[in-house]
Amino acid sequence: MSSTVSIKKLCKSFGNFRALDTIDLEIQKGASFALLGPNGAGKTTLVKIISTIMPPTSGEVTVDGYEIREAKKKVREKIGLISHQTFLYEDLSAEENLIFFKDLYHLDEGEKRVEDVLNVVKLSNRRFDDVKTFSRGMKQRLSIARALLHDPPILILDEPTSGLDIVGKKDFYEMVKRFKEEERTIIITTHDINEVELIADSIGVIMNGKILFSGELDTLGYDLEEFIIELTGVEN
Amino acid sequence: MSFTDIVTITKKDLLLEFKSRETVNSMLLFAFLTLMLISFGTGASELIVREVGATLLWIILIFVGMLGVFRAFTSEEERGTLDGLRLAPISAESILMGKIVYNFIILFLVEVILFPLFIVMLDYPLEGSFITSFAILTLGVAGFTVVSTAVSALVLSARARELLLPVILLPIIFPLLSASIHALKSILNGGVLLNVRDDCVLIVIYIVLFLTVSLLTFEYAIEAS
């Protein structure tokens, strides 16, 4: 398998504080990669850099062969980001939100695509309702529809189940299962070990801006939670 | 920079404003109340109105403008939607231009209502052309929109940005405002376009200069820090 995300000597500093310190990481095409680490470890910073929202201080990041600083637009076309923030406009309806993002991604046959993704996330019956009337779970489903609009081969899930109830989480895992079947590359940041075991086939452990471990989940040989605690000294 | 992307951003902001009406209503209310105060303050003095009318109108527009212009970017950040824009495969310049066009439309809407009210409520002894006065005011509003939108984007990630905006904006915009006020006063009091040619040229130069600088620097301003 070839790497779809390749990170070499990546550093990110905020003033004197080094949030990411010489990160090297390869994520294989079609993999489900979980990035684990305690709060403030650098997970979200890394995700923001990969998705071109934040510029790195130094180092090289390529997504599907495109360098993130040189080919921002190409990288953005390859990535769908689902975060605990939905990026949705609460005063617009589900359909108005998706039409806006469809236009931003310059999609041909966009109207049909909007219908398709609304069906995928089972929100067709609420398409004309304003997002502010939606539950947290519905907003997250609509956020998934937004991220899927341009059919990206790479999905980045940044603590996607934060704030979701059990039903919301169950719906979400079912959708992730579908993404895996569609052979999309999935990168997820989470605190939930059960979520990692359910979704990921490879993991990276990050702490204080450094990658402490990265590799296949089934080669660990022992309990993931114990492994994380032993590696980081803290419960994830 | 793409025209389609600019239209998309502007359309979305107008739709949001149309549905929520949170910015335009506040701007119009503030403008109307201030105009009423000024109307009581100046009384029926033709001399005072002629001398300071244009300046007072611009003072209202500056505060109303800052009230509205600043929302275009801060509301994106407060809603958590700015990252959604940053994630889209569009240029940062398109986002800025979309916001400038939206801000101009909103301010123009306020101007359309405010300017006739200003003439009526202050009982302005209009000697020049109403249309030309309106056009001169619109040119100034366009300049104000370009500069204030660019500055509001620059202070977006700053602490106490609401305080920082006027502190930074007013000195920068001073030459443009003084030219706009001078031109408007001249036309309102019977002048013709030829009398205010230099002021108009200055305003246009200001617009071109600020548009160029802000388009060149906006990508760095909007990047998450």
C-alpha cells in the first residue's frame, strides 16, 4: 500500500511553545488511522495542518502527493473534515447549507449530490428545516453530509463523537463502517479507546507534540488501554 | 480569485442576513436614533446644517458601518464556520471580496434609507443635485467598506478586537473620510462634480490601493494562528 498522507519533520510553534516537534508519520491509503493522546498533546494542531487550515512552522506534509502549502486547493479537494464543530450555519436550512458548500466545491450535478448525501445521513425529510432546530446528533450527521459532498478519498474525523449521545454515536459508527467499505482513508482523533478498537486498524500516539508510537493495531500484542497508559504515563 | 466564489460567499451572507436580520435592523435603528438626536441638536439653523451636515452624516455612517462591517468576519468565527470557509478549495481573496461586496450591499441599503431621511429630518437647504450627492456618498461608502473590511479581517485574531478596530481604522481611513466629507459638503451646497474631482480621484486611489494591499495580504490574515 502507498502512503496517502506523508509527514516529514513537521514542527509547529506558537511563540516559544512548540506544539508539534519533528513529527514523522505515514498514513497508508485506505487505512483507518487513529491518533491518540491526552488533551493538549497536539492532535487538533496536526489535523488542522494536514487539512491546510493552519500553516506549519517547518517540515513537509503531502496529501495524495500534493504538498499542503504548494497545492492547497488540490489538498482541500481530497479531504473531508468532520469535527466536533460542524461548520454549519444555524440560520440556514440543511439544504441551504449543503447548496452553499456544493457551490464552494464547484460540483457538477451538485443538486443531485446534495440529495444523495442527505439520503446517506437520513436527513432528507428535514432538508428545509433550519439547522438551529436540529439535535446535536442531527447536526453532526449534516456535518458528515457536508464533508461527503465532494466525495473526498480522505476523511479526517477530529473528535467527531464529542457531545453525541449513545444513539448518535451508534449512527456515526455505522456511517464510518460504510466509509471503510468504500475504501476511504480515515484519520480519527479521539480519547475513546473503544472507538479506536471499533474504527482503526493503525494508531499513532502523540504526547507533548511528539509521536511516541505509530503502527498497526493488531501488532501491539496487548491491551490498547494498558499500552497507552504505559507509553504516555496518563490515561487517554 | 473567482467571480463565482465571490458571488457564492455574498449570496450566503445576504441569505443569512435576510433570515436573521440581526445586523441591518441594528444598523438602521442606530442610524435613525442618531439622526433624530442630531436633528434635535441642530434645530432649524440652516447655517449649522450647511456647515456640519455632511460631517454628521459621515459620523453616523462610520459608526453604523463599524457595527455592521465587523460582524462579517466575527460572526463566522463566533459560529465556528470560518474553518469551513478555510477548508473549501477557494482562494482567500474570493472570501475577502465576497465579504467586501456583502458589506457594501448592506451599507448601501442603509445609505439608501439614511440619506433621504437626513435631507428631510435636518431640513437641509439642498442646492446641489440630489443624485450627484448620493453618488459621491456612495463612492465614499465603497471606500469605507473596502478599508474597514480589510482592517476587520486583520484584527480578527486579536484580543479586544472590538476596541482595536476603531483605534486602527480611524487613522487609516482619515484621508478618505476627509475627502468624502469635503466632496459631499461641496455638492450638497451647490457645487458640481468638477469642483470635487480631486476628492473623487483621492477616494478612487484609496480604494485601488487598499484593495490591492488587502488582496495580497489577506491569505496570511485569515490563516489560523
